[in-house]
Amino acid sequence: MKNRFQKQSKFKNKLTFLIPIVICLIMAAALWNSSSRIFSETRKKQEESTRSAVIKGAVQCYAVEGRYPESLSYLEQHYGVSYDKDKFIVSYEIVGSNRMPQVTVIAVNER
């Protein structure tokens, strides 16, 4: 049985104080790592979705008008294609009026 007047060792007091802090730091690091992975995966899905939307708009234009659109702005104005211009750069290269355009989506680094 412990006597309340008996002194505890200083090492034990420091250890009981540091253990919760170390555990919290480990948990914070794990949370930071997992959130950065989730952010990266979300960014990739957004890139794929943007590219898919531009291609679908171009195919719809081809089905309606019999030719692929001459520019990305034409798709935005007439077929409702939109994307976040602050997050992505979309390269829309025409190969010919009857050939599928080359679509490339590049993520802009936010810092």
C-alpha cells in the first residue's frame, strides 16, 4: 500500500507526463499522413473527371454537329463543359475536324 506522504521518483512523474504527449504526436503524424494521401487521391479523381467531361462534351458535339469542336471555349459556351481553372490546366489540341482531339489535364500546384 502506498503512503501519500511518500515521495514518488521524479523519473516516474516525468514519464507519466511525457507518454500522453508522445502518443498525441504519433496520432497527429498518422492523421497528417492519411489526410495528405486522401488529398492526393481526390486530386487524381478530379483530373480524371475533368478529362472525361471534356471528352464527353467533344463526343456530344460530334454527334450533334458532325464535327469535333474547334476549341475548349466552344465546348464551355455551347455544351456546358466547365472545370476549376484555378486547379487545372486543360490542353485541348485539334487533330482534325473528324478526329478526336487530344485532351490533357494538368494539376496546378497550390502553394
